[in-house]
Amino acid sequence: MNRLEGKKAVVTGGAGGIGTAICQRFVAEGAEVISLDIAQALPEDWSTFQVDITCPDDLQGIFDKIGNRWDWVDVVVNAAGIEIEKTIEETSLEEWNRIFAINVTGTFLVSKLSLPLLRKSGKGNIINFGSYDGFIADPKLAAYCATKGAVHALTKAMACDHGPEGIRVNAICPGFVETPMLESFVGESGSIEELKRDIEKIHPTHTMGQPEDIASLVLWLASDEARYASGQLWIMDGGLTAQVQQMNL
């Protein structure tokens, strides 16, 4: 349908499962895309800059390059993120600082540095990545839950501050999605297939999310169809958080 025809988008975490799906969908819908990721990505139908989003100077250099290439940016997607499976007692200060640096400070820096280019669009759009873990908590994900709660609050604040400039800000809050990160949940004696079956059982839909499901919601929020959507936390979890009680995996 070319819903993003002529739009220019920057996607962090573009080498990850969800990030790649977003880039693919954006390109298919007519957008020019630049992916930012610390990982070296394979050549795709979009440009990729390898950068650590927690390094302000390196990130500024990348946005200088983007500004030299494009006169404006329409969409910024902050999809980069990591997970730590520990209680606060098990989490070191170094680990705590690292996950906040990537999940929260990275979102802050990319959004901050993109604002001048987003303003030039006339109707800029920032899409952050929260999580259902920003509303309820899974065991042994204390630091991760804290970062996602911070992203949720930051999203609302940004929407209030920059809405008058014509910039919309929303956050997508996925549940379980079948990505390489999911394998980190597998215990020493478990298997990924057993884990998938267990995850499906606790969802009202008896299904698990795919990266393409998330990309579809990102696409809508990035399009002009969502012009009135801002400051919201969009949960996409197969009905998981609609339940009164969840089974522990």
C-alpha cells in the first residue's frame, strides 16, 4: 500500500529480530531506512551504521552523517534493548548501569539527537519500545522491568513536551515474541521447543508473537493513519496481561 512512501526512518536495533522485521516492513511500504546497531549486519535493502547508542560522541557523529544525507527524518524507532535475568540481589551495579545505558539512556540520546531532523519533517514521529514487563513483573527480571517502566514514563513526557512541535511519541509494549533473545529463557535442562509450547499455553490466544506482528503495529503508528495517536503505551501480548493470574514459566 506504500503507506510510508517518501518517508525517512531511523531504526535502532535494526540487526535484531524485531528491528529487522521493522526495517523490512518500512522498506516494503516505501520508506528510506537507516538502521543503527552495535552488531555488524548483513547488507539489506537499507543502510546500516554500526554504532554504540550509549556513546554520545559516536552517536552525534552518526546523526551528522544522517543530516548530510537527508534534509529531515520522519520516523525514529528505538528498538534496541537488552535483558538481564537476575534479581536485584544478583545484579551487579555494572550490569544495572549497562542495561539502563542501553534501554533507557540509548532511547534518550537517539530521541534527543533526532529532534532537529524530526522538526524539519513537520510531523515527526518517535516510537519507543517498552514491554508488558513495564506494567507487571516476571521473576528475575528486576533491572529489565525497571528500564521498561522508565521508557513508559519517558514516552509520555516526550509526547507532552514535543506534541506542540508536531512530533508524536508512542511506545509499543510487546509480550513474548519469537526472537533470538527468547532463547535466553531456556534453562540448562530445557529446550527452545518446550519453552515455546509452555509460553503458548499461558496466552489466551494460545499463540506467541512473531516479529512481523510487532512490525505491523509499528507501521501503523509510523503512518499518517495514526496522526491522532500520541503519548500512549500500546500493549501487544496475545491477551497475556488481560488475565487475572498468569502461570509462571
